[in-house]
Amino acid sequence: MPRRAAIAAAIALGLGLGASPACGARTVPGPPADDRIAIVASERGAQGARLVAIDEHGDRRFELIQPATGLARDANPAVSPDGRWLVFASSRGRALDETSLWIAPLGVAMPPRRLTDGPAIDAHPVWTPDGRAIVFASTRDGGAFDLWRLAIAGGQPGELTRLTHGPGHEVTPAVAPDGAVIYAAVTPRGDRGEIETHLEERAPDGAIRALTAGPADSSPAVSPDGTRLVFARPQLHGDKLDSELWLLQRATGAIAPLVDLPLTDESGPVWSRDGRFVFATSVLRGEQGRVVFSSIIHVDTREARPVARILEDRVGAIVRLTPAVTATPLDAAVLHRDPEYLPELARIMARIIEQQREPAPEPPGREPPR
């Protein structure tokens, strides 16, 4: 696989999608007085992608970061365990497919500061459970993605330590309470641009072992108590494969589907701080894998039959991806009132198609055709 194509594929594992069309969503008229931040998401717009705070309904509250001066993509947010800091990957000052790591206090329209410099692509940041460092994927040594640990104190970067140096790419890390780092190992296969991915675990002493056999497992997320792992794995529906969320018990290695959502691809899961809810990006694709729409969904893992529900802004359907959850307790009752995902997605797409069929308004001053 060519180097740039392999890097793009590795980044896509963390984002869950490529370029996505605008969907005609209306904007919220200014931030409300309530500055509560429960859920963070990357939201597509005319200026690329921005980070916004959304509530349990899915309504946008406000932008979290001061806007970039030009076209930029802010994505993959991660909130520090103490709820004070937001680290994210951004293309600010770079090409759209090149990202560095940035940090800002968690708040309303905060000024960000760049954490990592140089030409390397830095992506997929996550905090260690003690809040003293972030772990991320980077091409800073040799072109392939490896995992690195950057110490953070008071929002300032400290010592940088390399964690992995595998034969392919190591991406989308998650850090367990016991210090183990779990990630997707991506290996080019053949000369046709194909890749194989499985999950690996790096113990605190540096020992590495495989957790899954692959061949297409990605984006792991460890529960707050360290006992469970949610990740993305393809599942066959008829003659079509799509990525679903799976649940792995770390003590036994037992794996089972979390939810079954035909026709959409799920990726990038994150846990709520109490270990109850899983949030993820869900993508509807069209012909040739083209992204049609992306949503943020959530699943209550305590339900006897887990159901995926959608975080949909009540002003209209908005393209969102790469969620993060803050230390703010979530309102479970509101989350349970959110629409069930697949029926609501069908309604969203029907509305979008109907809007596209509506004739364009006549320019002012012109006579309508007779």
C-alpha cells in the first residue's frame, strides 16, 4: 500500500468517515445562558469541522473553541478526567488531511494552544486515567503511525515518550485503569491497498499481546472500571458487511455484539464516566462507500436488550462525529427519550431527499414561467 494511502486509511479508522456533505441544518441563534457541558462532538459546517457542546437531546449549546481563521477540521476531542481540559486533533494552519494536537480549557469559545509541532501527523489523543498525560498516534518517526505518551501538567506539555514501534500502524489508543494501552494494529496486506487490523494491548512493562484475531477490528474503548472493551468489527448482513459495535470481556476474552444496526457503520466508541452508556459515530454510506450522513448514537449497556438512540439537534439534522463525554453526570431519563436510531435515520433521509426535490426559488424581479 502506498505510504500516503496507508496513513489516510489509519486516520479514517479514528474518524469513521471521509468528506461528508452539508445537510442544510439551521444554526442555533447564539449560545444559551446555561453553560453546562455534557457531551462534546465534532460538527461539520461550511468552515470544515468545529467542536461543539451538545446536551442529552442532541441540541447544540455552543462552540467550545474559538474559530480558526480559515478552513480547518477539529475532531477527536478528549476531555481530561478532572473535566478542566479539552485536547483534540486539528488541521489548523495545515492541510485538511494533516493534524496536530491542540489543547484548550473546557468552556465556551476558548482560545486553543497547539501542543505538538513539526510536520508529523498527530491524531487520536486520549487521556491517561490519572490525567497526567495523553497517549496519541503519530507519524513523527519514520512515516508509520506509532503510539506516543506526552506528559501534561496544568495544560502544558512535558516529556514525550514512545510506546510502540510495530511493523505497520498503531492507532486509536485507549488507556485502561491498570495502565495498559489498547489500540488497533494496522498492517498493509498485498499490493492492492488492502489492510488488516486487529486489537493489541501494551502492558505497563512494555509487553505486547494480541487481543483479537481481526481481520478488521478497530477503535477500542475501555470501560472506566477496566473490565470491558467496546470496539468496531464488521458483521455480515445478507451480502453486505458493515461495521458494528462489539463488547469484549477483558477477563475472559469473550466477545459479543453490543447492537446490530444493518446498513450503517459504527466506529469511535467512548464510554460515559459511570460506565453505563456507550457513544459512537454512525455513518450511512451510499454507492461506492460514499458518506451520505453521519450521526452520534448512544447505547445503554444496562438495558436487557440494548437499543441505539440518536442525538439529533431539534433544529434539524446535523452531520456530527467523534463524540467525547465530560465529567458532568448525564441525564439518563433524557437519553432514554431520544429517538430510536434507525427509524429516525430513515425519517431524516426522507426529509433530506424531499428538500432536494423542492424547486429552487425564482430570483427576485423575474416573471415566473407561463
